[in-house]
Amino acid sequence: MNNKKDRAFTVRFTEEQFQHIQEKSEQAMMSPSNYIRAVAMRGRVNVILDGKSVARELKAIGNNLNQLTVLANMGQINAVYLEQVHEDLSRLYDAFFTLADKEVRQ
């Protein structure tokens, strides 16, 4: 399949339509062009999660793990029990990719 995008449409939008597309594409973590293309080809785009809030949460988790690592390396903490955290993150990871896989197949 040729993925080269060598054809173009010129489309005009009202300010309200433009803002709506801009907001929806940001929620879907897509460029406006990719969002419009996806909606045109699939009929809709299901946004499973708000990408910005997910990224913020993942960054917070990473920061916490880094802080624990620094404290452990400094000898200020002896043991950190992360088994439950690992299990929870694994379930979250599996659930996310199950939802994402369903979206791709639609």
C-alpha cells in the first residue's frame, strides 16, 4: 500500500468548526490533518484516554520511581516493596493495549 500523501483538498471551516477540530485532534493526540483523515476513513475516532492527563500521570510515576532510586542509592532506604505497584501497572498496561487494539480493528 502506498502511504505517500500526494493529493490534497482545500477545505474551509468556520472559526467554531476549526476550534472544535483542533480540540478533538488534541484530545486524540493527533495532528488536525491526521484526525480529519481518520474521521473521514473510519467515520469516527474513539478517544480512549485524555493523552495529556495520561502523560502527566506517567511522568509523576517516573518521578516517584527516580526519587526512590536516588534514596536507595544514598542508603537512606533499605527496602522498597513494589510488587503491588508492578501488578497494578501491568494490569493498566494490558487494559490500555486491549482497548487500543479494539480501536485499531474498528
